[in-house]
Amino acid sequence: MNTYNRFPVAIKQGKGSYVWDTAGKSFLDFTSGIATCNLGHVPEVVKYAVADQLEKLWHCSNLYQIEAQEQLATLLTNNSNFDQVFFCNSGAEANEAALKLVRAYHTERRTIVTFNKSFHGRTLATLSATGQEKVQTGFAPLLSGFTYLPYNDNTSLKSLQHDPPAAVMFELVQGEGGVIPADQDWIDELVQICSDQQILLVVDEVQTGMGRTGTLFAYEQYDFEPDIVTLAKGLGSGFPIGAMLAKEEVANAFQPGSHGSTFGGNPLAATAGLATVTELVHSPVIKSSLEKSLLLITQLKQLMDEFPQLKGIRGKGLLIGIEVDGMAGEIVRKAIKENLLILTAGPDVVRLLPPLTVTEDDILLFIEEFRTVLETLFS
């Protein structure tokens, strides 16, 4: 159906930081499938694990125990502050599960607060939670029970004290909203108010999770513990898997029959997730990605000195936004002609999402080709 403004590139193969189209042309991929292929395309550790699982079992119902799913849940909880995991197939589904869990837990409160420019998915509930009118247009009536506050605005948080909602749901870096990191002082005040008012903290880490910002979870960098966190994208190296993690007290609001998924955490997806998270946790890839982030940002700042059309650089880890004053779409289209794949985050921001395994040579090649793009457009 006509739901995507697709670029004229048909990708057939990928490896590491590169993809090839059906004509054999190679592209340096700084999108990672929109923060999904965090270990690069077709990582060996995931490929071999899934190939082995293909010979054993593809699917069984969640009415039965699934070994890989239980191992993945254990790995995630052992490396976070959460106790229980619900598996599904996508970020939107993970956020749907979180919204249901909030309502199951806070039976007397029905409102969930989210933030302007947020993005939480495209199902009816998650687009209702999303603070962007362009996502919601044409789908009224939206699901009731959501209110929106300005992001990084301490003053507006006082409303949470006057009429406490069931939960506050937010991203620690607004990816689709322009690559905007949360301010530490804003998070500190938000967390304190939510603690005082018994408001659940729900962090959407669909894009920021699995090492993307320099730690396994972005919340680790802000010195607080959410009650619920949602994951997808980088969790399975491209295999469809999502997860909603919660502390035990909150998770216990779900009982058999409260929620479910036919395919969620099936043997293939769980095996991909287990291999992916094992590599992220036990190898130096996340630590190394911070060094690559510093190199990339340093090189981009040098380009800012050459091209005044680049207005600013922001983000965390290898989730980077370049502010370009209304030129983002044109830059992305021109980059394709230079064998680069990059993204927008609104009309004014070019978004870079290289794999965490990106090499120094990949970064220097990117800068060289990105400079050619800018020269073509602005010289």
C-alpha cells in the first residue's frame, strides 16, 4: 500500500556497515535499518545462532515454555533494574503492552502524560500517545486518556503535582522528534515528582536501547530507575522482536489472560535476541562505540566550520542529529547519489545511526562523502 515515500534503492545484500543494491552498487549505511542493525548487517554471532535454531524449531505457542525466550529474559533482567519481561514483535507492540500494564496497575488513575514531539508508534493507542499532530491527522477519534507536556520544560512538570496521572511515558532522546536528548536537571525533577506522587515512569527505549547511546540502556546515563522500559529495533539485529520490561510490583498487575502474543518471543526471534544481547553485554562493542561517536562528532564539527548551513550537532552515542535549517530531505536524497544512506528527523535534522561496529575507516569515508554532498548543495 501507499504508506512509504520510498527512495529509489532496492537493497539486496548487507554486511557490516555496507549494503548492496540489486545492480551491485554499494552504499555506506549510516541508518542501520533505523537503529536496528546495531551489530551491523548479518553479524556472524547472530547468523550462526539463528541457523542452528532453524534446524530445530521455528515456532511454538507461548502456552509452552520456550528456552531461548527464558534465557533472553534472564539476560535482560540481570543487566537492568527490572524483574520480568513480556515479549512481542515490535516497538509499537511493546509500547501497547506498557500502556495496558499502566492501566492494569493504576486502576483509579486513567491519564498517561507524554511529551510534545515524542514518537511511540503507529497503532491507534501509540499514535494517541505520540505528541505529534502529523502522525495523528486523519485518525480521529484518538484513544482518550493522554495529555502532552513540553519536553525539557521544568515549569510544566508542576501540573503533575496538581493532578497526578497514572504514568509519564517519555524518550531519553527524542529520535523522530529531532534527536533531542533529555536534560539531566529536567529528568531529576521529573523523577522526584513521580516518586512523590506515585506516578509510574515508563521509558521508551525502542530507539535508544541496546547500546545505541553508549550504554545498554540510555536510562543508565541519567541515574534513575524506570518502572517500565520498552525495547525493539536493536534487540534482534533485524529479526522482529520487541520487549516490555517491568519491576516485579508493577509486572504483577498482569495475570494470565491480561495480554498475549502469538509470535512474541518465538524461538527464532528469541534466539536472535539472545545472540545479539549476549554480544552487546560480553564484548567491548558498546564501549568502543563511544570512541567512534567522539571521532564522528569531532569530524562533523570540523565540517560545521566549513559549511555554515550546518547549525548544530546533538545526540548521544551513535544517535546523532545534525541541524540543517530546512534542508534535511534534500541532503538525504543527494547523499544517495554519493553512495550514502542517512535519515531525517523532521525537516531540519539529518539523523545518523551507524552500526555500533562502525570502523574508523568507515567514519572517515563517511565524512569524505558527506563533504562532497555538502559541496554539491552549498558551494
